[in-house]
Amino acid sequence: MRAVLDGRRFDVPPVWMMRQAGRYLPEYRQLRARVGSFLDLCFDPRLASEITLQPVERFDLDAAILFSDILVIPLALGRKVAFVEGEGPKLEPIDAEGIEKLEREHVLERLAPVLDTVASVRARLSRGKSLIGFCGAPWTVATYMVAGEATGDQLPARLMAAREPDTFQWLIDRLIVASAAYLTAQIRAGADCVQIFDTWSGVLGDAEFERWCIEPTRAIVELVRHAEPSARIIGFPKGAGLRLRRYAEATGIDGIGLDWTVPLGFARDELQPRVAVQGNLDPAVLLAGGDPLLAAVDRIVEALGPGRFVFNLGHGILPQTPISHVEDMLSRVRGRG
């Protein structure tokens, strides 16, 4: 996979799936049933390593992605974070006073168990397979910190950014520094490349997308490359649409993740000449399976396979996805279907 980010193409593209280590796998569900909380799993290097490797071992995928969560950064900055079954993440909503009190001195120490997981997985993973580290983009992480939870349109963060732009910039700046240090540490622990997830970039207007999505990502890339010049970095600004070209040009990333709404012709003509592309099968189509799945795989590979390309989903795999559908998808990508 790193070879694709370096500019190579392959007749059979490398394959991995966002959220590939998780609830759709019976082996994950069995392990999770024995452990108290999701965060306990994330901060247990032995168990997190096992979970990271589960989908690679089952499907012979070309890359493993670290089993963790984007909200370990606010946790490391001293904020309370919890995952409530059936409700998702819950945080104490942050304000200017909370931003001022963010702890910055021991972030990597608090994240040491996650970095131990990276080192453990890299030691166990075949050299022919890539290990992907990741963080949440500052905008997306900030949306959870401001609202205290996920919302449909992330209105609380958008309001703070509009009413108190200096305060919100202060939060974004703290997240830039912590995220860059975290990604650098993952690379030094053994990650072959890292991905920046900006799940909520699609709710931003053009000017806001430039300030809160592009600029923080560019700053993280610059800081990571200053520390690790050979770092390979993927950006995934979900919902960015036609702004993907500007994002690819301005941030300095090596590869860009595509959600399922991105037109294949646009990705081929406007993005692939600039960066490697990754995506963009609709997770709902994978869930549906059958002929619609096979046809969608064929369209994607036909359009993007001639260039620098990593086959993936347009967002995370849905928990109810049958294992047989994943097997059908992989077989089709690899030319055996």
C-alpha cells in the first residue's frame, strides 16, 4: 500500500476496509463480550493488537489499520470521554475555559498503550502488508468536544466557529499540535502510513472548509513531515465533494479517501493525476451483496484501477454486513469472481 502512495500502480489494487476490525466479525464480538468497555480495548495493547490483526488474518487484506478511536486525543488532553452502548461517544462539552485547561504536557505518555499496540502489530504483521495509523482531523474531533456527542449537522461546533472564531481557533490549534505529535509517534512505532479522518468536513461551507478542514490538515502534514520527512499521509474529508481537488492540492497529502458520493470520472481525471486515491464502494451496497455489489466493484476498478489506487469502502463497514459479502467483494477485486 505504501508503494501506491509513493506513485506505483498494480494490476490488482491493494485492498483494506475502513472499520475492518469491528462488530461485523464474530471473533471481535466474542472478544468484546469478555471486556468491560470499548476504551478498555483501545488501551490494552494485547487485545487491541489481536483485534487489529483479525480481519487481515481472516481475509488476507493488504493492510491492517490500528484498532483505536479518534477520541483518544481529547482523552489524552484531559477531557472525559465515554462510549455508551447504543448511544455512542459522550464527552463533557468544552467551552473557552475548558480549552484553556487542556493538558498538553503528557499527551504521548497517556497514549503510550496505543503506541505499544502499533509496535506489537508491526512486529507480527507480514512485511508485505502495511500498517495504517490514524487520527481524527481537528475539525471532526472538535465537533465532538464542543457538542459532547455526535449530532446530525454538528451545529454546536459550527455556531462556536461562527460566533467565537478566535476561541474555536484556539481549540483547533491545540488539536493540530497533539494530532501531529500522535501521528509522528505512530510512524516511529512502526506505522507505514497514517490517515487523517475528517468525517464531518461535509457540513462546512466553502470558507469554513478552507479554514477548519484544509488549513489544520495542511498544518498537521507539515509538522509530521518536519519530524519524519518520509511520512506517507492519507486524508479522508468525507462529504467534501468537488472541494476534494483543492484539499488534495493544498494539504500536501499523498493519498485521498473518497466517500461513495464522489463521481468516478472526477476522481480519475481531477484527483488521480495529483495523488493516489482510495475508495469508494458504498457500505450499503456491500451490505446488499449480490449482483449490485459485483457491478459496483467492476465500475470502481475499471475507472480507477489504471491509476494509483487502493480499493476500499466509502466509509466504515456496517456492523450487520455478512462475511460472505466481504468475501465476494474481495474475490471480485482480485479477479477470481
